[in-house]
Amino acid sequence: MEFNGIIGNVAAFLTTLSFLPQAIKTIRSKNTRQLSLPMYVMFVSGVALWIYYGIRSEQLPIILGNAITFVLAGTILAYKLRNRSKEKRFL
């Protein structure tokens, strides 16, 4: 593999797994108070569009990397949405 390919794969690996610590922390603590709902909505939507782009352009690395990111960030978003609805009930 050429140098640019190696750099691209390392970058994709790091950015994809960057949500793993936050996902683990969110699942364990169930606390999402400090997380930005608009950021996660925009991010997860963008990742979904990247998956669509990867499918349309038949680029498996884009599909796989973004699918993993979608699951991790989507999990955080789901917790945030669930906690937001619980918080509103008690206000």
C-alpha cells in the first residue's frame, strides 16, 4: 500500500473510533446533559449521507467506516434524545 493509502486508512480508523470513548461513557453513566443535541443530530445526519455516498459510489471503506461511526454516534444521540424527553417531563 502506498503512503497516502496508509495515511488515509489511519485517519479513517482514528476518526471512526474517536466516538467509542464517548459512547462507552454515555452508556455507562446514562448522562448526556453536557452533550450538544444539535451537534449530534447534524453529525449523525452527515454520517448517514456519507454512507449513502459510499453506497452510490461503491466505496467500501467509506461505507464501513461511516457505518461504524453511525452506530457509535447514533447510540449517543439516542441516549441524548431519550434523556431530553425525560428531562422535559420533569420540568
